[in-house]
Amino acid sequence: MGESIKKIVLAYSGGLDTSVILPWLKEKYGCEVVALAADVGQGAGELEGIDDKARASGADACIVRDLRKEFAEQYCFRILKAGAVYEHDYMLGTSVARPLIAKAQVECAREVGADAVAHGCTGKGNDQVRFELTFMALAPELRIVAPWRDPDFELTSREAALEYAEARGIPVSQSKEKIYSRDRNLWHISHEGGELEDLANEPPDNLWVLTAPVSQAPDTPAYVEIGFEQGVPIALDGVRLDGHDLIAKLNDLAGKHAVGQTDLVENRLVGIKSRGAYETPGGTVLYEAHRALESITLDRDTLHFKQQIAGKYAEMVYYGQWFHPLREALDAFVDATQQNVTGSVRVKLF
């Protein structure tokens, strides 16, 4: 194990997993644990009372960071400009948020003098890699604690986690019946598990959260005009907005018209396939509008070459390689292509 750990910064959501991981870390390592809650637009309800919840789980401190503007403008709009979509359909909503949350953890660890960082990602998913590659890229001196890969960690079922929480008086709102595993942020919401495990089942109408079921969408279309400057969305219907406000407003408008629903089986980077349903209403509109504007502002050769690198860009984001020299180099190319991608695009939502 090497030297003992003195202080850990845990990526904390307030959900069941991190609510039991927090006291587990304190019991195993006998150290201080700081809970870092990152606001990436997952909705006010998820962060409500999170400080009290973290302290009730044993946190020595809880720090909440509002990352919505940075997430929109420095992460979401970068994949938008690149045209990055993983395996033709996945718009990278979870993938693109993890490096930002991990970066905030590193910054927090330095501020509070922590010598370790921890996450609650499972041992069979993509997110463990996205967090840990970021930690290693930005702060290789920090110890990484991954409870789900620790042989001593036995809280890998919902039942075990709920019993552990109950025995320690930890407040959790979850029940033993949880239909879907969901991840939500400003850019999207994902749904996995439940009846989606059977490929013969189509997503039911009650699955969708950000968007209306297609059967309940309005019978009359809506129109929205999106203003771009050098590939970056800057206005809706002539009103300039910060990136996170623009995405949020577009989510509401497009969601009412059932825009942005995707059902796919993707290849996870850890080597297994996963079926998921995704909602990216505002992002889908922005991709379509951006592509339309590029079609009249990019020359043929540049457009065709940019289409080639979009797949590589998406793959790197999906694989957690955000803080990679190649991704940054690709950004330089993308930015050079966007010099004339300025104008407005009128989109019909129906």
C-alpha cells in the first residue's frame, strides 16, 4: 500500500454509491474525506441539500463547484465544432463531462492539501478510465482510490449498499427497485438497464426525461434561429446567451418536440457492448445547425478532411483522452477550420 493516505477528495453525487463509498473510505483509510459535488447541469434537484447529505455520510467538508458555463463553452462546444459523434449516434454526453469533473477534483485536492482522489465508478464501465486518465495527466503525484476494484469493497449490489447505509444511519432516498441507471448533465441524459437489457424491447414512453415521447409531440412545428461566431453558438432567436443558458433553453424547446432521442448498442472501451437510450435535445439541434452552416462556409477539401478526423476526435473523448496532446492538436486544426463558420441557421423542430 505504500505510505498511508491523509486526505481524499471524492467525486460525490449524493446518490447511493457515493453515499456509502464516503464512510467506507473513512473506515478503511482512517483519513479525512472531502466530498466534491460538481454542477454540470444535472438539475437543481440532484444538488439540493447536498452539503447536509455529505456531512451525514461522514464527509469532513463538502465543496460544490458550478461548472456549467465551463462545461458548455470549453467542452460541449469543442466536440460540436469538431463534429464528434461516437459510432455514428452517441453525442458523448457522459464522456465529455468526466474529464471536467476530474479536473475539478485535482484542483480541489491541491486547494485542501489532499494526497489522494477517489471515484465511485464500477470496474466494468468507461468512466473509471476517464477519471483516472485525467488524474494521471494533471496530477500524477496523487494516489487514486477506486473502491469498486478493491477486493475489500463488498458494496457492489444495491441491496448491500442499502443495508450498509441503514446500519450507519446514512440518509439515502433510493429503494431496492431501480429500473434504470441514469446519468444526466446539461448536454444529455443516458438510460441503461431495465427492459433495455433485452434488445427486442423498444424504449417505453415513460423512459424519456428531457424529451416528450414521439407520440405526444406537438402536431405543429416550432422554429428557432441559432447564431454562430466561428463555429460557436452565441445566440437564440437573436438574443445572445452564455453557453450553458443557450443549451438549457434549447433543451426545453427541442425536448417538447421529441428531438434528440437515440437508441443504440455501443462498444465500451473496456471491451464489452452496452445498450443505452440517450436524450440530447439541444445538442442534436446544434449539431444539425452547425453542419448546415459548415456546408456553405467550408471548402470541399477542408470539409472532407474534417469529416475524417471527427471520428478520431470522438473516439479520443469516449476513451477519456481529453487531456492528450493529440486531442489538443486536433482542436488547433478544428479552430482553424472555423474562422468563417459565422452566421445564423433557422431550424424547424417537428
